[in-house]
Amino acid sequence: MKPRVTLRKALEDPELLGSALAGPTWHAWRVILLAAMGEPLTKDELKTFTTFTGRTTPTSQRVDELWCCVGRRGGKSRAKVLLDYAEGTLQSTPILRQLLESRTKDTLTLTTGITLEVRSASFRRIRGVTCVAVLADECAFWMSDESANPDVEILKAARPALATTQGPLIAISSPYARRGALWDTYKKHFGPEGDPTILVAQGSTRGFNPELPQSIIYKAMDRDPAAAEERDIMRNAARN
């Protein structure tokens, strides 16, 4: 299905998504999203694209999958927060506000017949549904009593849910370990040799959120050894 409005136009229009990712803080995210949609990039945007993807030539078509491996507090999800953020974006302009029909604890229903729904990390919760898009939030940290590899099993169930609509799978997470779906996808598809229909972006916290003071990152590493391990994983990934 061809979009009625390009993502770039939507992000530049104050009546649409102009305030959603505004300002220099969101520059990297805007570039990655534009590239994932197959939209042309400016010269400066192309430099940013190469920095975070290891690729010099973006695809001219929307990708099937977008994977973002980003440091903590790099501007990923904000979790109930996910629906709050979506609702806030829709409430921000009169044009988008008219799309809102109802809100429950876990769902946001639009007048178009589309429902935005937050579901727990369980492969059983996604089977048998039809999705226009799937956002796998912090997939590297999914844990479950149902499976030893919950991220792999959930994503295996998510892809058939997208088969009818041909919608995108978007996985965004901080790195956790050198294993799992996020790590495997990074190793296989990051850089110019990766599948052009699968875009992998990798960057540090400040790379994606430059306004976050470095002192906060250092303090987080001092308090939480896992944060320091995350840093090391990302450094090693960047070297390789």
C-alpha cells in the first residue's frame, strides 16, 4: 500500500508529525526511519546513515525489517508509556486527534479500524492475529517460562502475523548479550553485506541522544555493572 503522505512530509508538517521527532536530538532517529521507508536522504543525512548502519547506499524501497541496537536512554521506548506516547502524538494536532476512537489499559483504537496494542512477551499472545506492523521493544531482555529463547519464538510467531499486510517488523533494544535474535541479526545484516530488506542500525546512547550528559552515562555504569557490560558489547560490535 502506497502512503498518502511521505514520512518526510509528515515529519515536517506541524499538523501531522512535526512535533513528534523535532529538533537536533532526534536527527539520527529521523534519518534511520526515513531510510527504512526507502525515502531519499540529503547529503548530511547520508553521512548519518552510514555512521549508524555501516552502509553507504540506502535502499530505495521500504525495508521489511528494521533493527536498532541502541544504548540505554538513547531515545527508544518511553513502556504503559508506549501507548501514552502514541496517544500524546495523536492528541497533538486536530487532524490526528480525530483518528482517536477509544483507549483502554492496553489498547488504543483508531477510527480507521486499526488498534495499537501492547502485549506481553509471549509467542502465544501474537499467534492468529493480523498485524500492519510489529514493534519488538527491548527484545534482547525478553524472558519467559514458556521458552528458553523467547525472543526467537515470539519473532517467529510475529512474521506470519505480518504476511497478509506485508507490514514491517521493527525491533529496538539495548544490547544484552552476544546471543539472541538481536545479536544474530546484527552479526548477519549490519553493514553493506547485509540483506538490503533488513536494515540494522547500531549506536551509543549519546549517538542517538546527544543531549544526554555524559556524566549521567558514567554514573549509570558505576551503579549498574550491566550497563558497563552493555557498553563493552557495543564497543566490540563496532570494532567487528
